[in-house]
Amino acid sequence: MPKKLTKEKLISFLIQLRKEAGLTQDQVAKILGKPQSFVSKYESGERSLDFIEVIEVIEALGSDPITEISKLIAN
């Protein structure tokens, strides 16, 4: 049975991926074509990401969305 994915778990996962990629919030925002506040807000939980945005963020971090989402759900 898959484990429950929470907003907090997703946020922590995206922050971890960003740090592992060696990128700042500003760098990720520039890759996404968004202001730095966009990254800050989803990392702080102030803003939620829709599914497509999650995929875009993972791709911006240089990772494969299918692989990373599989890891996230498995943990």
C-alpha cells in the first residue's frame, strides 16, 4: 500500500532536491522563469503547487520527475 503523501513531505523533498542540486532559490526561480518569491512561497508552504508545477520544479532541478516522484511515494 502506498504511503500517504503530505504537503509537508513534498515541500521537504523539493527543498532537499534543490540543495542536492546545489541551487539557490533564486537560481531555481530563474530556470523556471519566475520570481524568487515563487520558490520561497512554495518552500515555506505559503503557496501550493499543482501537479504540473511539481513536475516543472523537479525538471528545473535537473532530475527525472517519474524517478523522483516514485522515490517520494516510496518513502
